[in-house]
Amino acid sequence: MGYEFYYIEAYLACFFLLGIILFKIVRGVNKDLSTVYLGDIVFVTMLYFIAEIFWALVDSGIISNSKPFLYLSNIFTYLLISVDAYLWFILSETLQKGKMVENDIARLLISIPVWVSAILCVSAYRTGLVFYVDENNVLVGGNLYLVLIIVPFGYLLASSAKAFYRALDKDRYADRGMYFMIGVFPCMPIILGILQAVYWRIPFLCYGIVAAVFYAYITQTESLISLDPLTQLNNKNQMFRYLARKMREEEPGMSLFILLIDIDHFRTVNETYGHLEGDNALIRISDAIKEACQGPRSRFFVSRYGGDEFVVVAEMSYRAEATWLADQIKNNVKRITENYNTNYDLSVSVGIAQYDFESPISLQSFIARADSDLYKQKKIN
């Protein structure tokens, strides 16, 4: 029994494992853009595994290893792995909210290396620039063979470098797990891909790809669990984890604040205009809060606390800055009526609490202080 049995067996096993993930993605209720891209990656990867099986059948002689079949088997594998890497770059940019993938022209420009690789592969039968079959019917790398390696590795390394840079940013704690996943994802395929390039009849690469895809799928699923499904803000559990960490680590020159935000008379909106309009109001208010918390060095963690309440965890130098932020949030919410031409007015009350690192208290007590200040603000209003 030759190597091809174990090679094909490995790729078939990995194919069915990815089939499980693709089934879960297709049947899942979440259809946001990042999930769609991940499904595309899994589908293309499964096609790549089929191409590798075809290559093994040709290479071993089970299928005729004639010159046309040798070319076809390699064209499919190199082309599909490049498309896979391109899709991963697009997904990583989507997860990192990158601006360069927001329109069709930008995505087309980013895909140029894939098109170059595809043209070189398809024309290899006549040009031999990237590979050719010699007189002994053996595939040999051409002068531009490195292009086929640089293209997929380039996409993977570019996305990885950007993600690691963002993961190390203290102000991006909430998304650190996602950035770390994006950074780590290429490691296994690259390492095991190099091993397979050296020992090219041992199926290292398929295991690396499956491990990376499973890691990405699990991390993205965990991320969805940490988000409020309506507003797409961080949920209460995620806020508790973030706040507990910040209460343990004092930032030099900064103070830690909680802003507890409550919608005034929100029940009236639900009772008068229905819960669907109430949901629309919650989404618009969450956007207004996020807009107020934007900045080049944002130190704000925005979350939905539950019902009609939101929380902003903020690191600032002075309490006056927290008061200014509260006023910005109030003003943004008041503008919703004008911006969306609603039949009702919206307003919020904001309670503020400052943490004293010299006199530590529990997380619940810290939030209770903000709640007490919120109650005072509502009495004033």
C-alpha cells in the first residue's frame, strides 16, 4: 500500500470535518458578513482538499499521470489555496472593521495577486513560467514559481501582522481575543505548509488548515455569544469581565469611571408604538452612544446592561471629562428625533461613578454607586 492511501485518507477525513462546520454555518441563524466569509473560506478549502486528492491520484498513477493531468492537478491546488488566503484576508479586515474592503473596487484591487497567480497557473502549460513537466514527466518549478508561494503567504502574513499590532493595543481590550485569533490563524497552515513543501507526500497541511478553521469558528462563535444580539454592543457578561480587569490594574494618570445610562420613559414608546419600534429606538440610542465614544485613542467600553440601560466604562483624567461625555451622549440621543423623524422624543439620564483605587470596593458596589447617581439625575429631570 503506497503513500497515496494515507494521503487521501487524511484529506478525506479533513474534508468531512470541515463539512460539519459548513453545515453549522449554513444552517445557523447568524448571517452577518463575517460568518458568510467564513463559510466561503470553508467551502473553498473543501474544494482545495478535493484538488489535493486529485493530485495524489495523478501523482501515484492511479489516474493517468499524463502531462495534461499533471498540469491540471497543480493548477487547481495553487489556485484554490490563493483564493482561500485572499478570502481570509477579506474576513480578517471585516472582523477588524477595515475600510479597504467596504466597496467592490477595493476588493477587486486586493484580489489582483490572485488573478496574476491564476493567469500564471493557467498559462503554465505553454509558458512554463511557474512550473512545467520535463522530459521525464516530472513537474519542475519555473522561474516565477515563488509567486505561487508569495501570494497566499502574503495575504496570511499581512492579516496576521495587522491583527497582532491591534491585539497589543491596550485600548482594544474588548476585541483582543478576536485580534489574537486572526494573528494566530496563519501560523499552523504556514508551519505545516512548509513541512509539506519539504516532505511533499506527507499530508501535513490539511491538519494545519483544519485546526486553524476550527479555531476561527470557535472564536467567532464565542464573540457572538459576548454580543447583545439586538444592538451588537458588548453584553453584560463581557462588560463584567472588562470592568473587573480594569479595577485590578490602575492606569497611570487615568481615573476609572462608570457611566450608567437609562432611557427616560422608554415604556411609553413600547406601549404606544409597539415593541418593534422600541427595538429600533434601542438600536438608534446604542449608535448614538457609540458615536459619542469615538476617538483616535478611545478608552471607552460600551455595553448594553439590560432592558433600556447601557453602560460605558471609561478611563479619563478628570471627572469633568466624564461629565462632558455624559452631555455628549444626551445630545446625540436628543438628535435622534430629528435625524429619524420619529413621532416621539427620546432622552436619557446618566449616572456617573468614579473608582477609588486606594479604597477598593466590589464590582457590584461600584455599579451601585453609578446607579445611585442615576437615580438622583432622574429626580432632577
